[in-house]
Amino acid sequence: MAEVQDRRELILSTAAEMVARKGLRATTVRAIADAVGVFSGSLYHHFPSKDAIVDEVLTRYLDAIRARYALVLASHKEPAECLRDLVVSSLEIAEEQPHATAIYQNEAQYLREMPGFHGIQSAAADIQQTWLGVIEAGVADGSFRDDIPSWVFYRLIRDAVWLSIRWHRPDGPYSTRQLADDVTALFLHGFAAPARHAPVSVRTRVGLA
Amino acid sequence: MAEVQDRRELILSTAAEMVARKGLRATTVRAIADAVGVFSGSLYHHFPSKDAIVDEVLTRYLDAIRARYALVLASHKEPAECLRDLVVSSLEIAEEQPHATAIYQNEAQYLREMPGFHGIQSAAADIQQTWLGVIEAGVADGSFRDDIPSWVFYRLIRDAVWLSIRWHRPDGPYSTRQLADDVTALFLHGFAAPARHAPVSVRTRVGLA
DNA sequence: GTCTATACATCGATAGAC
DNA sequence: GTCTATCGATGTATAGAC
């Protein structure tokens, strides 16, 4: 029984890795089966179709995001703190599930056209609403500026955060925590050097390549 | 003779639109031919392969970017001005060539694995170096902060700018010029509201509102 | 320069033996 | 639960008539 589940999980993780690396349509069921170590027909004992495999990978992924975002909102911190926590949570999930993150970011347009991925749409709406709620709360209480539309800020920070999966290596010298700090600092305070009359604390950094 | 070129151009633009919308592997040569109004075999009189069509679309696209970036560098403005000009130039190119922009952003991983797209790699390196040169000049002269790595800032603003192709509609009420202004303001000065008297740390905990 | 016709490979998915 | 064998559809690309 445990072995059955293991085989199922192995199919899921193997498919996720290959689809993330080569793309959904470029990954064949035969290639997945070969990597798992079975014949292609055997996959259909565990899943009804190729799309069903990817659907389960993404559904689990989006559920994990929603669960962690719910914890952020439950903390009831002020908007700037919540925003930082959303960045941290997102980057941690991207580190834990890099393949699912890459698939979701790369195949978004393909998923929209495919039937059977409707459960994904509502999850995506929830996730967007979490970000927008925090951002708009900050605009409302005066901690965020109101001359840049909230939805524009959301889309800019969203792409910057999630697409970091394309270049960031969590196991390298530039840690996920460091990236989260820099993203938060950048999007809240900007890249322009602070004015000289204001005292600035320069934090020490780890060595970088 | 002019008609020949027109037919070739029609194939290029039609293929670009379809590949941008449905993805490279999801777009078949038969579908491109149908949209153009010819039979699939006829495409091979103008191009040696399907990949060659996409390669020409992307090569022209990257050449256009390099040409416009060269003008920005030639102005010899200060780093902050140059950075803004790079943002404006990039968004204008994305508006002029939305299909090529989408293809380049969406199919990057696929292009890396395919042979015959080597000319694209060097162009990409040039473009990256243009951004990094401007950013590092700003760090060197003190106008940009030095506690966030230049390459991190580059990748964050790059993704935010180019991936706006996924959501921004240049013909809508939120213009390309407006987006360029907001992106520049956000990445230089941040989304936090300007402090009224004394700068406040983000980490300052305040009671529930 | 376009069309007709088709070669040839590979795709997702299925049926039935074991 | 896996394998063997294969179906039917679809993919890129080609050959030769017009």
C-alpha cells in the first residue's frame, strides 16, 4: 500500500521536474515513464491522463500557497509587515516547490486554454486577492503611497518575486532569506540612495560572487 | 517582388502572433499556414523550418532592442536618467513588438535547449550588460544604494518591466508612458509613503489600528 | 510560388495478457 | 500493478505537378 503511494508520488515529482525543465508539451508521457522506470501504459493505472498529473501537481501547490498566506493574514500585522511576510512566504514556497512554481509561471497561458484546470483559476484569484488586500490596506492607512495604482504595484512585485525562480538558486551563497530582505527593501524604499542628511544604517552583508 | 516580401512578412507576423498566444510547440505549421491563407507545404518555400521562422522574429526583435539601448547609452546622462530611459525604451519596444516580446519571455527555456538559436544568446548578453553597466555606474557614483547587489536589482526590474507584457494593455486607459513613470518611481523610491518628518523603520511595531 | 499528396516520426491513450 | 502491443490522430517536412 505504501509502495503504491510511493510510485504515485514518484510519478508526480518526476513529471513536475521534467515539465518545469522542458515545458508541458515538450514533455511526453513516454519520457516521464522512462524516468520513473516503468512503461508508458502503466502511468494510466495511476492517472487518467497526462494533464491530470500536472493538475494534481498544481492543485497541491496552490493549496500550499493559500494555506501559508492565510497564516500571514491571521497575524494581523500592519501592512508593511504583512507585505514582507507575503514575500518571505512566497519565496519559501518557491524554494520548497521549485518545479511547481516554474510550471505555474511558465505555462499560465497554456493552462488558461485547457479545460479541466478550472479549480486552478479560483485559487489564483484567492492568491491575488490576498496581495491586493494587504496593499490596499497600506494605501488606506497612509503607510503606502497612493499615486501608484495598487494593482500595478501588485503585478510588479508579483512578477519580481515569483519569476525569481528563473535565476535564484536557494542553495547558493545568496540565500532565500537575503533575497526576501532585498526584495522587501527595494519595493518599499527604492534603489535610489537615501538622502545624506538622514542617518542610514548600512547592514553587513555576506560575501557574494 | 514586393508581393513576395509581403507574403514572407505575413508569415512572420502571423506566426509571431500565434506563437505568442498559444506557445511555440502548440502552434503547428498547418495552423500558421491556414491563418496566412496558404497550404502548409508552401511555408517551406520561404523558410527552411518552423524554428527558422521564430528565429527570424526573435533576431529582429533583439536587434531592435540593442539599437534603442545604444541610443540611451549615447546620451551620457546620469545613471538614474539612463535607468528611466531603459525602462521607457523597453516598454515602448514591448508595445511595438508585443508578440516577439511575449515569445522571448515565455519560451526562454525552450530556446536554450534548441540548437540554431545561438545568435540569440549573444544578443541577450549585450542587453543584460547594458542594464548592469548603468546600474553599476549609479552604485559607483553614489546615486544608487550599495547594500543590494546590482545583479539582483537588475533581475528584479527586468522581470517587472518585461513581464508587464502579460498584463499591461498599451491601448487601455493606463498608458505605456504612465507605466514607465510608475515603474521608475517605484524601483527608485519605493512604495512606502514618504516620511513626514523622521524616517521610520519598517520593523517598528505599532498597536492595532 | 503555390498546390496536391504523402512520407515518416511521434504523440496520448487503450486493450488485454500476465 | 505492470507489461506488450498497438490504434488513431497529429506533428514536421518533402517531392513533384502545375
